[in-house]
Amino acid sequence: MNRSGISRRKFIIGSAVGGASLVASNYLNFDSWANSKSDSNDLKITPTLCDGCGNWCAINVYTRGDRIWKAEGIPIAGNNHGRICAKGHALLHEVYNKDRIKSPLKRTGPNKFQPISWEQVYREIGEKVHEIIGKDGPQSLFLLQYPEGNASLCSRFMNALGSPNVFSHASTCFLPRNIGWWITTGSAKPEHDLEHTRFAVFLGRNIAAGLRLRQLSDLSKAKDRGARFVAIDPRFSELASYTHQWVQIRPGTDLALMLALGNTLIEENLYQRDYIDKYTEGFDELAQKFKDYTPDWAEQKTGVPKAVIRKLAHDLAEYAPQSFVHRGYHGALGTQYKNSFQLVRAVACVNGLLGNFNQRGGMFDPPKVKLGKLDSQKFPKLPEMDGVMVDGSGDVDRYPITPVGLGLTHSIPELAIAGKLKAGFVYHNNPLRTCPNPARVIEGYRKLDLLVSFDYVLSETASLAHYILPESYYLERDDVVHTNHCYDSHQVAIRQAVIKPLYDTKPMVLILIELAKSLGIGDYFNFTLDEYNRAALAPLGVTLERLKREGVIDLGGKWEPGPPHFKTPSGKLEFVSSTLKDLNLPSAPELEDPLVTPDESDIRSFRLIHGKQAHHTHAKTINQEYLKEISVLNDMTRVWIHPDRAKALGIEDGDCMTISNNVGKGRARALLTQGIHRDCIFLPSSYGVYSKKLHTAFGYGISYNDFLPTYFEPVLGHCMSNEIIVRVEKTPA
Ligand SMILES: Nc1nc2c(c(=O)[nH]1)N[C@H]1C(S)=C(S)[C@@H](COP(=O)(O)OP(=O)(O)OC[C@H]3O[C@@H](n4cnc5c(=O)[nH]c(N)nc54)[C@H](O)[C@@H]3O)O[C@H]1N2
Ligand SMILES: Nc1nc2c(c(=O)[nH]1)N[C@H]1C(S)=C(S)[C@@H](COP(=O)(O)OP(=O)(O)OC[C@H]3O[C@@H](n4cnc5c(=O)[nH]c(N)nc54)[C@H](O)[C@@H]3O)O[C@H]1N2
Ligand code: SF4
Ligand SMILES: [Mo]
């Protein structure tokens, strides 16, 4: 057998490496999909929102009879402008996945589950929660969720039970990015006027794989108009292949580069003086702080030649304010390094020096839609919550600027082991796969007296839960109205059922309303989803009927350039932050080294970095057969390694490597490429599913979390997921 240049021998090694029994092609039969389509001529188009990743692209889904047929993007939708990605198409098939949970389940042993009725599952959970609250108080409960969409009602559910412990994926994804921007500009997620920019730098942000469809299409338009782009990344990313320049940087050293850009802009008088006088705070102190961070100095740290650094500063300045350094997401500016928070602050300050905030071709605070609330006469208001979470979020003595309601998800196992958390509800999240060091996460979650999962398949986390309450898949349910996909205009959108649920599953909102009754908090849930949504829409002058008909409604008020308004304590962009000063933290950005570095005296020692692939979301889509086939055909589980480093270890392209450290050990095949920095290896983050109940994905590839120690970054508490040193060796034959 020879598939895409993979010899039979190598292919078997590849699958053995992942431990999967993969008989490619046979499991995937396109005819079966075509044949199973309905012959009905009853064609219907239902607008809804894709649930494939956090972009919430608005889509029109076509059905024939009761069978889903295809989807298209909705042109006016802010985040996708009519486009959808491979996942947006492929996940339509996921409704029919054989691995779906078909009714509520109770776990009766390891990987043993018994179907039970909704009444029984509500009753048993109700009894258990009462017992736990009686013994350990409501503070011992937590809820972990996706922090948008139905999140408002899930949080209401936890708060009604008396617990402030609402967690999200913040501590493994974006925490420093949001807090750094918020502290500096008052906007946690500024947007970019990419379409009109003339020069932009993407620092550890790969919009061509960690997809943001709107930005990709805006980038193309700007490129056609002559704009130039630079990707700064230790590896030749998908975006780098599309930009005009790729700057290869030593991983973990972006902060030194940003400080040197700031230094050059200031020392060479390249900054926007008028803008800075009017709209910023602390310039003189910043200039003093940046004095020693010269391009010469940064070259030593980053490996980026000083001439390149200087040229970057000059290019940014030449086109300012129609230029920017991208605000980042998960890559270098997310929860990756000990210095990520300082880095985000430095990036925000460099943008401040360019004077680009609220300017054409620069950055801006995206328009926000204010939704209405339930009538407090008719529906009781929740009592006020104590502001501090069990993990120290919001606690002045622990993580004072980590917001309550996002939480440090990767601390849950520790807190369970310490006996501080006793019962958990996990919705649309999979900590057993997406948090560091699975062995430890499993140990922690096992300690819980009650674990309830609301998943649609038996993910790793659901497989460990005492009860699984299956939510209907996104194509089968209505959700809370949505506003966060707007980008540059005020928009409102809705996810709604395209077909009836195939199995005995329910929409999350209905589950909450019903479960609330057996938990004694029914009074706080005495409404229907439609009532809740109508109340939300009331101030917008939009009816629920119209929203369901159109899917997305543009309310006008598109962002326009003008004088900036910064929602910071000083009302200005804070080069020097009064908030950080009050907390005795560095008030202007300063150098901080990464936590760990590879051992230079050991040729086997590497940093392990990781990243997204365009056809997968985290490790949750690899159980979808078509998406897996893309990985198989293109041999995409391989780990990138520099040819010189590989040669020294006797590793050739396609060879099996053993990767290990004191957290874990795994095997993967090598992809030899000049497109990766010598100091690191790159592991795609889409693989490593170990739930045996995900039959397509199980055992295919490995995950970075298998090597990631459990860290808590000192200021914000995030997981520092690129602070991994591993030993790489050729696997003996
Ligand atoms: N297809 C797809 N799209 C997605 C997602 C998905 O899973 N799949 N997830 C969504 C979510 S939740 C997120 S958070 C975003 C993530 O989007 P990104 O933040 O773009 O994602 P990553 O792939 O984690 O990292 C981006 C780049 O950072 C590089 N990098 C690693 N270390 C360093 C470093 O030290 N310095 C520099 N300069 N670069 C470095 C990596 O090589 C990678 O190319 O994508 C969103 N969109
Ligand atoms: N291995 C690995 N770990 C990662 C990442 C990675 O790429 N790979 N990325 C990091 C980043 S950037 C992020 S944002 C976090 C994300 O961390 P998580 O939010 O934990 O990640 P997901 O993989 O998106 O988990 C989603 C869970 O929701 C379930 N689900 C999917 N659709 C539905 C539905 O319609 N209803 C319900 N109820 N459940 C559903 C899936 O089966 C899965 O169990 O992970 C971080 N950790
Ligand atoms: S980017 Fe793709 S997976 Fe994500 S919401 Fe849009 S269509 Fe769905
Ligand atoms: Mo993320």
C-alpha cells in the first residue's frame, strides 16, 4: 500500500505510534453519505450559527426533508462575511456520528454506562447536590463551560446554587492577552481594521490555521491593495507562507523583540507625538524604561538580526497609524509563557507609539450590543455573589486581576485533591484532554463526589463523569441569542434548530430549567428560552421571529475612525499602568525571560511548541471522519524538527521519535524542515484523543498536554503551555 508517499511500513509505524488501528479508506465511505440523503424535495434553509470553534460563523443550513444537506456562510455576518471553513462543512455530518450519546447515562464502572431516564437523572443529581451542599457548602460546587452563548444561563445556575465558581478555558487559552490589553487600553479584545491597513505584523498569531475567516478575507483585500504583512514565528506557519516576510524568532523571546521595537520607535523619533501627547499616559517613564532595550541587545536574545528589527520599526512607523502589531490570541500572546503578560503589555504599548487606536487601518474597540434582561418583577433576581473564586481569581492576595467567572480551569484537579471542590458540572469543555498533565487531571477529577457532564459524545471528561446529560447537537437546538461575532458593527444572531433531535437529547437551556427544579432553584428558572431571548432582544427593537427568519441582523452603528476613548482609570492608553503600580507589579513593560530553556549541552534537549491546524479545532474534531481523513492523507500528525538537529540525533524524515520528559512519554514521526527553529520541535495540537468511546479519533497522534507540567503563572495563574522541555531521541527499530 502506498498512500500519499507513505510506504506501508511507515504507515504502520505511524499508526502504531499513535496506537490507532487505522484501516484508512474503509472506514470512510463517501457513498454512504450520498446514499443516505433524503429524496424529499422539501428543501428548507435555516439560518444558524456554526459551533465548530469560537468564531460562531453565521451559516444557512439546507435540509431536504429531515436530512441535513449542506451549508453556506451568511454574507452580512461580521465574523465570516459569507465564508465557512472545512470544519463548518464537515461538522454537518457529526449529527449522524455513531459515537453520539443517545440518552442520559449513569456510569456504572470504568467505561460502563447505563441509560437512565431524564426524571431519574435529575432526581439523583438533586439528591447528591443537596447532600454535598449540606456537608461542604455551595462553595464546593463548580461549573466549567464555554464562556459564551448559553454561558449567561449556566452562570446563573451556579450562582443560584450559591457558588461563584464558574470556570472557562481562559487559563489554557487567552488570559494574558485579554488582561494585558484591558489594563493598557480598557479593551480586552481590540479588533483590527485589517482591510484598510498598509502594514501589519502578526506575532505568534496564525490566522490561516487558528482560523478567523473575516480577518483572512480582509487580509487578502488589503494585500490586493498593496498592503504588506510580516509573520513572526519560530516556524514557517500557514500564515507565513502568505505574508511578504517571515521572521524566524527564538521561541519565548518575543518580549525582547517588542521592547527593541519600542526602543527604536522612541530613540529614532518615529512615534506619533501628537497622538501620544493627547491620548496616552506615562510616555516619559516608558522611554526611560526602554532605553537599554536596543536592537543589538535584542538580537542576542531573539536571534533576529538587528537590521531586521530596525527595519520592522521603520516600516511600522512609515505607515502609522495605518499599521499595527496584531493583538494575538493563543500563540505567543496567550497562555504560553511566563512572560506572556509582559509581552501583551509591550505589544499594546508599541501600538500606542504608532497612535493607531481608533484610526483607519489601525485597531479599535469593537462595537458592543447591550442586550435586555428578564423583567425582575416577573422573574426573581439572583442574590449578589461574593466576589472571590475558590482558585484565587479576584482575590487581592492571590490573583487580583484574574477576573471572577473565567477561572483557572487547570487548578480544578488540585482543588479537588485538596478537598475544596466536591462536585462539578462540565459543559462544552473537556479538561481531561485540554488541560496539562492528564494523569494529574484524572486523579483530581476522580476525587469529586459528583461529576456531571453535558456533552454530546463520551469525551475523556464525560467518560469519567457520574452522570452524562446529552445536549442536542448544535444543529438540533436553540441557544441564547448571540452578539459577540459582530467584529465592526452592531449585530445580533441566533443559533437555532435545523432538524429535530435525532435521539433522546435536550437543548442545554431546557436541561438547566428542568434540573433547576430538582435542585431547589426552580424559582430562578421560571421562564422559557423564548421568553429569555425576547427579553434580551427587547431593547434592540428586534423580534425573535425576525431573528429566527434572518439568522443575523445588522443593527447599524458600524465602527468609524475618530478620537479614541480608552476605558482605563486615566481615560488614556496607559504605557504606565496605575493598576499595576498599585499592585506592586512592573507598571511599564520590562524584560522577563521564559521560565525554562533547553539544555544547550544536551543535543536531545528541545522546547516543545504547538499550534492549530486549519481543519481541526483543538482535539475535538478528529473524531469526525472526513476531517480525520484530511490528516491521514496529508500525514499531518508528524512533529516538526530542524534537519541539522535531527541529523545529530540520527533521525531522518519520517523516522519515529521518542519524546519524553518527567511528565510524559510518547512517539511521533518526524517532519524534517528548515521551517522550524533549531531550539524547538512543533507538535500539531489536534490529536491525542484517549477516550475509547471516540472510535475514529482514539489513539491517533499525541498531545502537548501529555508533556506539560502543571504550572501557575505568578501574576494571572495561567498554564504556560509552551514552557515545556523535552528529550527527543530516535526510537530504536
Ligand atoms: N482551525 C482552528 N481554528 C481555530 C482554533 C482551532 O482549534 N482550530 N481555535 C480557536 C482558538 S480557541 C484559538 S485560541 C485560536 C488560536 O489561534 P493562534 O493563537 O493563532 O494559535 P496557535 O496555533 O496556538 O499559535 C499561533 C502560532 O504561534 C506560534 N508560536 C509558538 N510559540 C511562539 C513564540 O514563542 N513566538 C512566536 N512569535 N510564535 C510562537 C506557533 O508556531 C503558531 O504558528 O484559534 C481559533 N481558531
Ligand atoms: N490538546 C489540546 N489542548 C488544548 C488546545 C489544543 O489545541 N489541543 N487548545 C487550548 C485552547 S486554545 C483552548 S481554547 C482550550 C479549549 O478547551 P475546551 O473548551 O476543553 O476544548 P474543546 O476541545 O473545544 O472541548 C469541547 C468539548 O465540548 C464538547 N462539545 C462539542 N460540541 C458540543 C455541543 O454541541 N454540546 C455540548 N454540550 N458539548 C459539545 C466536545 O465533545 C468536547 O468535549 O484548550 C486548550 N488546550
Ligand atoms: S471558522 Fe469554521 S469551525 Fe469555526 S465557526 Fe467558522 S465555519 Fe465553524
Ligand atoms: Mo483558545
